[in-house]
Amino acid sequence: MNDPILTVEQVAELLQLHHFTVLNYIKQGKIRASQLGRVYRVRQSSVDEFLDEATFAPSRIVKKKAKKTVRRARSLSLPSGK
């Protein structure tokens, strides 16, 4: 099985992230990596696993917008004290 070994910079390029973000993900345990001295190396399969397990939260964005809309609607429908 051919499982290329990548540098943090290569992983960042693949994921279109900053290399500091990749380092943070490694330190948080989100991406599995091996530390060799002062540098990390990541197997391609670890990147694939990260992408398979990653949860993107578009539903949270929709919920926030929905809450804002509800608040705006409530503020518009409040009876005035006249």
C-alpha cells in the first residue's frame, strides 16, 4: 500500500489552510501525525481520515441567522406603548 508521508506545509496546501492551523489540529489530536525531532510528518491516510470525520457546521450558521430573524421579527411586532 502506497501511503505518502507529507509535511505540515503540504497538508496545509492540500486542505487550503494555514500551516499554523494544521499544527494546531495536530496538537489537538484532530490530525494524526508523527513528530520527528522538531517537525511533524503526516500520512496521507491521516489527512483522508480527518476529512472523512470533519464536521462542517453550515447548520449552525443557518440557526444563527434564523435566531437573528426571529429577534428582528419580535422587535418589529411589539406593540407600542401609546
